[in-house]
Amino acid sequence: MGFSSVLAMVFIGAIAGWLSGKIMEGRGFGLIGNIIVGVVGAFLAGTIFPALGFAVGGGLFSSIFFATIGAVILLFLIGLIRKA
């Protein structure tokens, strides 16, 4: 994995984390936390959605879309764990 792919992953994760923080109001973790949630959410979406039969397209906007969905799911799960 090259530097440009890591940079792209952080960029997509930052956007996805910010969007998921806006969608799930009050459950964000700040800028750095949202970037981490976005990157983990992108990984989560990249592993779960193909197993469910959803194809992740090969574009910037589809990557951000699926990473945002993964980050929202991750924030929801973290919220459930916090309440327990």
C-alpha cells in the first residue's frame, strides 16, 4: 500500500466521519475521532457490503457513500455499547 492510497483512505475517512457525525448528531468524537470512525467504517463497509451482495462502485462518491454508511453503523453500535 503506497502513500497515495493511505492518503486517499484518510481523505475518504475524514469526509465519511464528518458526514456520519452530522447524520448521527451528538454521537461524534471530534475531528480526529471522526476520521478514525470514518476509516474503520470504510473498512467495515468494504467487508460487509460485498458479503451481502452490494457492489461498491469504483468512484470517489460511491466510496464516500459506502464509507459513510459504514461509519453510521459503527457510531450506532458504539452508542449501543455506551448505553450498556
